[in-house]
Amino acid sequence: MNIIDKYSNDVTPTWCPGCGDFSVLRSVKAAASHLNIENHNLSIVSGIGCSGRISGYINSYGFHSIHGRALPIAQGIKLSNQDLTVIAMGGDGDGFAIGTNHTVHAMRRNIDITYIVMNNQIYGLTKGHTSPLSEKGFVTKSTPFGCNDSPLKPGLLALASGASFIAQGFSAYQKQLVDLIIKAINHRGFSFINVFSPCVTFNKTNTYEWFRKNLINLDEHQHFDTSNYKKAMTKYIETDGLFTGLLYESKEIDFDEELCNKKNSSVVNQDLNILKDFDNLVKDFI
Ligand SMILES: Cc1ncc(C[n+]2csc(CCOP(=O)(O)OP(=O)(O)O)c2C)c(N)n1
Ligand code: SF4
């Protein structure tokens, strides 16, 4: 058996042939396999979108949740059971339109989960209208005269919000993507990977060829101190966000470790006898 098969199930992805999300799916399985994570200890939480389907394609615990709400659910799961490897996943619309609020505050909270955005710079599932990451002037059915708004910069937002691990990958650079996912899972704190994952059906601008031409691979050249916040910020601005590789990793203590130390263990390990006295606990509120 191919080791990646351990995480496969009998559900056939309905993604369009060539969709970048296939590579993200394979990369997550390869990273989990490399880290030898037991299926029952892996929790994949996704939002809604083509990308959101991913939780149904992995043989693990999972939650195909609500549009823009993968992160609150993922954080709840992690805080309830610290032993789980929790990966939240979704599209750029999911994370940076309807879910922006959750994205910013999850990064700030620095809980030990991984967040992978499958960024195709468009809303795929709803048939190709602009997302907050679409380029200015981008023509879609919803913006026939070109998008007026400037695209949001996910890496800068992540730096500003306090994410302690920030990286970018590209579906066509699978080896690098697998390495980044392994590093992200191993990182103690909130790890964010923005993956350029082309939508071959609706985004005819940001294609595989376009990314190959425009992305700088930070692993191949342009080495810099990734623990230096200011240098990370400068690198992002210098490259206009068009790079793959690790941008920033801080080793500061993560929030759930503090919480865990205070309470001494995950919620699942705590004495639930307290609930027996539930009536007493709520009596003042009834
Ligand atoms: C609360 C809510 N609002 C809107 C929708 C409709 N909707 C479903 S997916 C989606 C956007 C999908 O784009 P993205 O998150 O970038 O994912 P992709 O399909 O590109 O992977 C929208 C607006 C919804 N399902 N729920
Ligand atoms: S519409 Fe785009 S994002 Fe959705 S499955 Fe097809 S190629 Fe992928």
C-alpha cells in the first residue's frame, strides 16, 4: 500500500481536471504520512467552496463546515483535545471575505493549528466572481468592466495579525508544499500557508504558466532570516507577495499552551463530574 493511501477514502473528488486543489489534497496526505499521524488523530476542518470539499476526501476526522467558519470550529476542536493535529482549510473567499474576522483573530490568538488557504483568486464554487484576492481590473461575470478594488495581501495581513508561522506554496511545486505543510504542523502556534492553487475553469489570468513566470522561490535564492519580523515584512513588500517558501516563523509561546498549563490538560481530559452539578451551576440564571 502506498503510504499516502492510508489517508484516502472511497470518495472521488468532483474538482475539475487540472484544479490546483488536487495537489493540495495530495500534499496534505503526504505531510501527514511523513509525520505518521494516526487517522483518528487528524482533524481536517474546511469551509464552503470547491476547496471546502477537501475534508470529505481525507480518511480522518473532519468537518465540512460553514462558509468562512472553518477557523472557529478548528480552534474549538484543538482547545478541546490538544492531542489532535488540526488543519483548517478553505478558499480565499472563505478566509478573506466572509471569514476575514475569524482569520485575523485566530492568527492573533496563536492557537496551535494549521490553516491552509487554497487561493485561486476567485470564487470557484459559485462560478467565478471576484474574491478579495482578485487582481485590480480582473474581468469576471460579476465585474464585466474589471474589478475596481485592490487585492488584499494575505501574508501582510497575517504578519500584522500575529500569525507565528507564515508561508506560501504553489500547487505545481508539490515537494516544497509538502515540506511547508510538515513544518507548519510541527510549528507550535498558528501556522498559515497561502497556497496558489489555480482554478483552471474560471481564472484564465492567474494560470499555472502565469505563476511559473511570476513566482520567486525563496528556497532557491533570496535566503534571509525568517525569524526576523521586519525582514519578513520587507521581503513580502519587495516581492509583492509573489513568492513561495517560508516567510516568517516565531517561536514564541502559543496561547493554548498557556491555557493548557493553567487548566492542566485538554477539556477531554478534565473531570466532567462538574457537569453533574449543572443545576447548581446555573441556578442563579434560571
Ligand atoms: C453564508 C454563505 N454565504 C454565501 C455562500 C455562497 N458561497 C458558497 S462558496 C462561495 C465562495 C467560494 O469561493 P472560495 O471561498 O474562494 O472557494 P473556492 O470555491 O474558490 O475554492 C460562496 C460565496 C454560502 N455557501 N454561505
Ligand atoms: S471551478 Fe475552479 S476551483 Fe472549482 S473545482 Fe473547478 S478548477 Fe477547481
